[in-house]
Amino acid sequence: MNDQVKLSIEYPNGVTDNAVLATRVGENLYRLDLDPLSSMMAESDEELELLPNFGDTIAVERVAPDLFRFIRVAERASLERHEFLAPDTQELEAILSRVVEEGGHWERVFGGLLVVCVPKSSDYDFGGAVERMSSDA
């Protein structure tokens, strides 16, 4: 039942994301295959805690033929999420390659914001690598 689809999802913070790439994993359950717009628009840490991120499995309900409403996070991915602005450099490329090797994910959004998800089980010091890269610049 692993059907990847593009969904439109309404979130409780008023954001409707019309380009959610997800994999259907059950009845009204989808695993997010890209970081959803809703988490980028969170206005507080409390709101962010309730919203899904890349890799999370969410429960939804259909409210129109092409629209779903987010109900809850059914299962959190075991990922640590980071956001930052960074120029494309060879150092960054090496860091992002390592993130992928460790089983993580990264994507650029809004033309420059870098969202990186690193498995919590990884011993890779992603924050330290970025800090060293920044201090070398």
C-alpha cells in the first residue's frame, strides 16, 4: 500500500499546503516525503510541536475531492530537524552528503532556507559541522 501522492492539506494554523508529497501507509494515514509548509509557518514553539515535519506519519480526513484536513501526527519520525541559511559551498555539499549517508534528508525551501533532518540515532555531529563551516567562512 505504499502509494506516493501529492496532496492538498489544511492545517489548524490556517495554512493550506497544495503540494504535500506523501506516501500512503494506511487508511487516512500518510508519511510526509517533503517538509510541509505548515511547519515553516508556525508562529510559536507550541504550535510547531503540534504540526508535522518530514518523515512523520499523519492522520487526515478528506473534506473535498482534492483536499484533506490534518487531524494529528500519528507517528513522529525519529529525526532531529534543523533550519538555517547557508550558501552553496563544497563544504556544505559534503555535510549534506553525510546527512544522506546517515539516513537523513535535506531540502531547500523558499529559495534559500535549508531544512535538514538527521536521524536521532546518528552519531554525526551535524550542528558542529555547520558551525565549523560557518567559522571557516
